Amino acid sequence: EEEEWRSEVGESYYLDMLRDVSRNQSYRDGLRRGILQMKQLKSDSVAVLDIGTGSGLLAMMAKQEGASTVTACECFEPVARSAKKCLAANKLEDEIT
């Protein structure tokens, strides 16, 4: 299963998305604005749910941009394991569930 996932990812656009600096900066900017607006309109507590988290990149961005809680969901087990490794590498494994 792990080897199948590595092959699938290697042949997909998935890595291209992770390397797309402009795309990822746009997501970060949107998260920053959205979290700030929620804090101004609602309260200081903002929860983010990242469905289909993949690498966990957007979940990590949400936490770094000020989300109070972040929950990342991934149903494909090899990808979920990889996301956990990414969270740990970025010292966010205790910050994102």
C-alpha cells in the first residue's frame, strides 16, 4: 500500500501543487484574512477543519495564521501517515488533531 501510494503521488500533480509557491501563498493569504475576519466578527476562538488534508500543508498554515484549533482529516491511510510525519517535522503534531 505504501509503495502504491508513492508511485501514485510521484505520477500525479500532487507534488506540483506542493511546490507551487504562488498557489500556496494565495492559500496562506486567504487563511490569514479568513481567520482574522472570524476573530473580529465572532470571537477570539476560530476552529478550522481541513477535510482531505493530504500533506497537512493547509492545516499547518491555518495554525500558523492563528486558528485556535485545527482538525485535519485524511481517509487514505498512507497519506494520513505522511501528514502525521509532516506535522511532526514542523513541530505541530500536538497542535493539530
